[in-house]
Amino acid sequence: LYTDFLFALEQQTTGFDRVGVLLGGFDSALIVSGLKKLGREIKGYTFRYNYEKYNQTYIDEVIQGFRIDHEWIHITDEDIIDGLKSYSRYHDQPTSQPHYLVSTLKAARAIAADGIDLCLTGDGCDGVFFGYPTVYRKFRLLGTLNKAPGIIYSGLGLLLKSLTLEKLLGHPYRMARHITQALSRRPEILNFLTAAVIDSTTFRGLWDTGYSMASLDRTIHEYWMNCGEPDHIHAAYLGKNMVGLNKAKLSSCFNETGITLKTPYLHPVISQYARKLSSEHWISSKERKAVSGKYLLTRMAIEKSMLTEEIVYQPKMSPVCSPVDHWLKTSLRQEILQFVVSRDGTINKPFLRSLLREKTAEILYKKYVTIDDYTSHVLGMLASYLSYKGA
């Protein structure tokens, strides 16, 4: 793995004396270490917010330990609302996490202004090396729930279609509904852990109508077949990758700024290597009881003296973590409401306003269940989708 990793980095950076790195957690710090071994000149770029809890913890250790140039990319609420309003101009698909693409585009502009033509990112590492802890938890949860009598979930499914409770509980309630709906699907659909951001019930709340999930199921089944009918846990991670933002982010940054963004984790040598690994190579016996992890990568980083243990074992922070939830419910509330309503006059305004209310259930969900400090998925998908309407 070490040899292949350095090969991927060398091949991707040949001909570039100075390379940018979107620097965040362990994945990108490992890239910095590998580039240093190859003798590349590096400048790192990291998102920074006025709320310290959202800022990456060990950036200074990486900067000082490898003696690299670095720039903080300050992200504000104005960046987010301006990015949403002009979203369709730069990005080619709507997403539930548009702020992540908006923030990355701001970083890409700073990189281009520095005269750097190539930037590496840690994108794809979690998908290739099974690093999403919440995916593994959901996989284990669904495996347990699927053993219960189906009649229980039929009754629970009816309860979870309540729009009143959805307004009250928000994102956690929708997630519970998605899991319940998944249990009634065919095995390969279940294993993909499909969780539509705006499902038929939420659709009915927003527009007083509904839509069928059948076409989505057909798409997933065909994808599963084309992937060689993978085993259950591989299917779970393929499902996560299927809705990832990596390719959309990379293409939009190139189209706008001309800089090339690459990731060694999606290099054919690395991705093909990872696909051949059995589970004991990517999850330790200790971790097996809790969450999945990049077990082989962390071993490589320690045994090859690439990173210190505090950087390798730092608490994982999702790249979409930001104060966006807070901004949407406070400083950006009126602007986002006006933007959505002006783009679609048929939308249900009371339901829309319910998406922006502070909910105790969402606070607890972010604190105890997920690593994302973000629950405004419906609003993000809605705003990014409507940006194309009339554009």
C-alpha cells in the first residue's frame, strides 16, 4: 500500500513543482506526508469559521511538522447565500450539501490566485477504505432490524408518514422513516442504505403531492448488478459513494478556475488495491464492535513514520461540518426563504418554515448519532435544485 500510495502521488504530480493541498484531517495530512517524501513544494488550504468548534484541530501540527506554506479560507454566511443564489452557474447537479461545493469553490479561487495549477484532496478515501463510521453503524443496525417481524415495520411505517411529527422532529424523524422504508425493499436495495433526502412524504409536505420511488430502486438494482453483485458491506459503501459530492466538486472547481483537483485515493492503482481487500484488512477486531475505519491506512501511517499518532487518531470531523445550520436559522433565514419562495410560488410555506425552526431532536441527533453538524439536507437540496429554475 505504501509503495502504491507514493506511486499514485508521484504520477499525479509529475511536472508540477508546487502543489496545493486542501488540508483537513487525517486523509489530507497523509497526502502532505507523501508529497514531502517526493520532495514536492506544498501549500495547504483549510476552511476556517468564526465558530471554533467547526475548525480542524491539528492543522498547526501539520503545518509546523512538515514546514509547509498554508492559508486559511474564511467561510462566512454571505459566502453561503451568494453561492446558493449563483449555484447553477458553477455546479452541474443539485445536492443536499451545497455549502460544501460553494466553500470548495472559494478555496479553488484562492489557489488559482496563487498561481498553483494542481491541488490534491483527500476525497474518496472514506469511500474506498471504508472510513464512514455512520455507514457502518447503519449497516449493523439494518442487519439487526431486518430480523424482526415485517408487521412491526409496516405499522411503524404508517406512523412515520406523519407530516406533523416531521415538522416537530425534523431530520432524525426522516432518517427513521428512510430506514423503515429500506427494510421493505429487496436485499440489494436494502444494503445500499438508500436514504432519499426528499422522499414521497416530504415531497407531499412541500408541494401537497407525491412521487414514486420505483425508478430509484431500478437504478440501484442495475448499478448493483454492474458492480458485480458485491457483498453486503461493500454494497453499503458503494451506496454512500453513489451520492457523493467528490466528482461534482472537482469538475466545478476546474470549470470555474482552471485548476486541476486530484485525489490519490481515487487513482486506479489505489482504488483497485482497496477493492481486493477483505474486511480484516480494513477494520480491526477492536473497531469491529464499533465503527469501520481505515485500518490499513492508519497502520501504514504509523509503521512508515508518516504521521504522528495524534494526527492519525484525531477525532474524525466530516468535511461538511460548518455553522450552516445556525446561519440558515438566523442570519440567512429571511434570504433563504425569499429565495426559495421566489423560485417556486407553489411551495408550502408553513412546511418550508418548519425546516428552519430549531428542533431539540436535531440537536440531540448531531450530538450523539452523527459526525455531521448539519441537518438541513432538505433545504440544501431544495435551494440548489431551485437555483436552476429560471436561471
